[in-house]
Amino acid sequence: MESSPFNVETAFTIGPLAVSWPVVVTWGIMAFLTAVSFIITRRLSLKPGRAQAVLELIVSTLDSEIRETVAGNPARFRPLIGTLLIFILAANWTSLVPGVEPPTAHLETDAALASIVFLASIFWAIRSQGVGGWLGSFVRPSWLMLPLNVIGQITRHFSLMIRLFGNVMSGVFVISIVLSLAGLLVPIPLMALEMLTGAVQAYIFATLALVFVGSAVSEAATENEPKQKGTEA
Amino acid sequence: MNDFIQITSVIAATFAVAFGALGPALAEGRAVAAALEAIARQPESAGTISRTLFVGLAMIETTAIYCLVVSLLLLFANPFTQ
């Protein structure tokens, strides 16, 4: 029987601090992505080479996606959303490396990512509406909605966490079960499916994060302007 | 006593996944059917429709994932069998 998906194995200990494998893999992914970005952007030229062209394509696609969801300058959200998208994509696809388990298949990583989005949405809401406006958004349209609004704020970030965890973990779990039944070549179609799921989940996480963060900003925009089409979660 | 709890947990986990998958499956079928119809009618807006479809499908799928997590909790992290 496989070990529980809720357990994490300790890689090594620094004094009293136990460092688990997902943390090691996470730092590895972060180092890899940082190194790649640094190497490509170190010598930017006006006539882009192959790597720079790919990077520019990624950034411009990201910008157009952000612009379609939230009106205004996409550069405000690009660092957060782009990092989330690329990191989760890389993390989900680490299952292709033999012996490495995706860090997103553990609840702790997803909880960290979802709390980043949670704090970012509060930050943007306060920044665009002020503290009073942010607290006021909980009692709109009436006082009766206060508990529902508070619960809704928390559960949508909770479901963000559970969605990523459930999808990636179930893929890893199914592959490991199939692997223990038939080892040679049989898990490959499942792994291909898992790559697709990983890409879709990364995209969905980033899109929902953008919608959550952007809904605060567009709420502020609709207060000042006449009614325009807003983005709802 | 412990055995009884484990047997019950396995049965409960099966039911959680079985019935938890039923609703989202029907809902996703409806969503995809509606999206296909819309794309057939307006192929030029296929990009917007499929983006919205993906996000919507993820939302629907969340309920099934909740059931999966609950059943895994029952199987692997059952608080009553410790």
C-alpha cells in the first residue's frame, strides 16, 4: 500500500528544523526558474534571439490575458500572476523527472500559494478602495449579507487550495498505483494526461487568482464610473 | 471496534466518491454541450468561450475534488482509528 498522501517525508534536518522533500523540490524549481530568467534577460537585444523571443511571447500573451480580465495596465498584476502560472506549471511538470514528486501534490505548498493569493487580494482591495471601502464591500448590498460575504471570501481561497491539491495529488496517486500493478510503458498515457491536467490547473489557478485580485480593483472602478461589465468570481 | 470503523470508513469513502462524482459529471456534460453549441454558432468567439469553459469546469470539478479529499481523509488520515 502506498503511503498516505497527507504525509511528507523529511529530506534532512538543520538543527531542530526538519526540511521536507517538497520544500527541497520547491527551492530547486525556484532556483531553476530564476537561473533561466536571469540567463535569458542578461543580454537583451533589440533583435531578439530564439530564447528571448519565447520569453517575449510568454510575457505578451500573459499581458493580453490580464488585459481581457481586468481593465487597465496589466503590468500591475504581471509579477504575481505570471510567477504563479509559471511556478505551478513547472511544479506540476516535475513529475516527469524520475524520483521527484510535484510539491503541489502536498497540501502545504498549495496552502502557501493560496494564502499568497488571499493576502494579495486583500492588499489590492485596500489599495484601490481604502480600508473603509474594503470593509464596506462586506456589507454590500445589505447587512444581512455580512456572514455570507465573509464566508465566501475564505472559502473561495480554500477551494483554490483544495482544487490544486486534489487534482495534482490524485494524478500522482493514480500513477503510483498503476505503476505498482504494471510497471513497463503502461503509466505513460496516464502521465501524458497528468501533464495536460497540470497545465490546465496552472492556468486555472492563475486565472482565478487574477479574477479574485482583479475583482477588488474592478469593484473600485465601477463605483466611480457608470456601470461597466465587471468580472465576477 | 477498530476494524468496524475501518470497514465503515471504506464503505463511506466509496459512497462519497461515487455520488460525489455523479453530480459534477452531469454538470460538466451540460457545460461542455452548451459551450460546443455556442462555438458552433459563433466560431469567432471560440477563444473566449473555451477560456470561460475551462474556468467553469474547474469550478464544477471542485465539488468532486472535495469528495475525493474527504474519502482520502477517511482512508488515510481517519481521526477515529488513531
